[in-house]
Amino acid sequence: MEELEGIEEFEKVIKASGVSGYEDEVRELIDSLVSDIGETRVDNVGNLILEIPGEGPHIAIVAHMDEIGMVVSNIEDNGFLRVMKIGGVKDSLLLGRHVTIHTSIGPVNGVIGHKAPHLTTDKDKKDEIVPWTSTYVDVGASSAEEVKELGIDVPDAITFMKPLRRLYGKHIAGRGMDNRIGSYALIQLAGKLKDSGRRLSLVWSVQEEIGLRGAKVVGNTIKPDYVIALDTYTTSDSPGLESFYKPIKLGQGPVLRMVDVRAISSPKMVKHFKKVAEDNDLPVQYGVTGGTTDGMALQEFGSLMISIGVPVRYSHSTVEVAHWDDITGLVNLLEAGVQEL
């Protein structure tokens, strides 16, 4: 297979744990990767901010580093763990998954159990989706005391196993593309823009998956003139999807997120990045989609805003798929776009 430059660093970023509200591990990793570029700081809610001094309007580039996951909600006497979902986790994707419980003394392996077909009776509803309230994690313990010996307690964070695998060509698959893609792109941009002469705030935000909370704090405290929100963009190029959204395809460039359910990118910013793409012969797509990004929260504080995403299939699943060229294309588009903004 063709070598993908930078994939080793990307794999480190994607595998670091960081459930919303529990971003310590991924934040420390990102900080270690950009600390030689400039001074970083962490605000009261946990956003990691790298300030690059310069002239002109204040530009903030934001990528959320948190991920969906779960927390331990109860430890039963028989040693099984009950869970509570954090962020947009679909119940249909829970059963039969390998997970990691992140304790104060280190990670612990577990699995989300399911009822085997051999034990299914006629009165069982075979096709019924099991709600998260009926799921449990098995760590191999037979009592609550053994669970405590492992260091597990309420409400320790739980992440899904996150292997990163190569598919055909430059396609990659894994858990946490949303939004370690944006987080990785922002790390790359930090190195490319450190001598740009522009006044920049690079922000790896927290708790996006549970209400854009970190971005709201950024809007209250930094108050930038321009905001560029980096995130993923759910594609509509796989079977079984209706076509009321414009088709966005893997490998054809990052996406200018024109409209979503809670925000409209500022027309001036859209026009600027369209021109940058044309002038520099960079592939770019335009789209209207569901969901929203940190850009919405920052736009409410008066910033000119655009959200730019990398196409991803099967969002919020354990098998999210992206194309490496779209990730590098995002970095190239932002490097040129910020210089000329």
C-alpha cells in the first residue's frame, strides 16, 4: 500500500482517549505535539489554546478533541458494570463491542455483552434494538469487590476499542474520526502557520459532543473576529441513504459546510475560501447537512464564521471511514486561506 505521510502521528491522536468531559489524555498528547511551537494554556473548562502573536484581525481555528463514549453508572454486586451514554451513541451499535474503562490507576479491558442466539426463545424479539439502559460491561470480575480491585469506580469514562485500519487505496477506518481528524489537522496547521505573521488562536475544544460547551467559553473569553471550525462531515455516498442532501464523496476534498441545522456559514467567509480553492487549484466540495459544529456557538458571539469538514462515512460508529487526501487537503486549504484572510 502507498505510504501515508503523517499517519503514525494521526494514529496516536485518534487512539488517545477523550470522552466528553474526560479529555485529559488527548489534551496532554496534543499539548506535547505543539508545545515547541508556542506557549499553550488550558482554560477552566479544559480547552487547550495555542496563541500565535501577529498583526491584523484575530483569527480563531477550532477543532473539538472530545469523542462520544460512556461512563460507568453503577457497579452491580455480581461484578457487571452498568453504563450511561455520553454524546450521540446509537443503541444499535453497543452490543458485542470491546471497550476500555479508564480508571485512576490505568485502563481496564471489558466487553459489552449480549444474549447469544443459542439462548434466544420464541418470545424474544429477535430484531429489537436493546436500549443502553439494558446493556452491561463484563470485565471478567465476579463481584463488586473484584471490580474495585481493578480500580474501577463510578463514573469512570469508557471508550470503544479504536483500531485504525487501512482500506483500499488511501481510505482509513476507525473509531473517533469525529473529530480527531480536525484535531490532527490543527496540529499540522500550527507548524505551518507559526511564522505567518497573523494573530491566531488555535483551540482544541472540549465537550462539543454534549452541547458545544467548550466553544461557548471560547466565544465568551477570546472573542475572535474570524472563526474557522474544523470538523468531520457526514457523507451521503453509501447505499441506503436518501438524496435530499447534496452527495458528498470521499477523496474529493474537504467540504465547506454552507448550512446545517443550527448554523449558516458567513457568506463572506464562504466566498473567500471558494476563491482560495480556485486560485490554488485545491479540491473542495460544498454541502448542506444535519448536525452542527463549534462554529455555531462562536458565531453567536459576533464572529464571521465558516465550518469546514472532512467527509466521513458511518459517523458516530466504530467503523468511521475517511480518505487521507481529504485530510491533507484540509490542511492545504487552511494554510492558504488563513494567509490570505
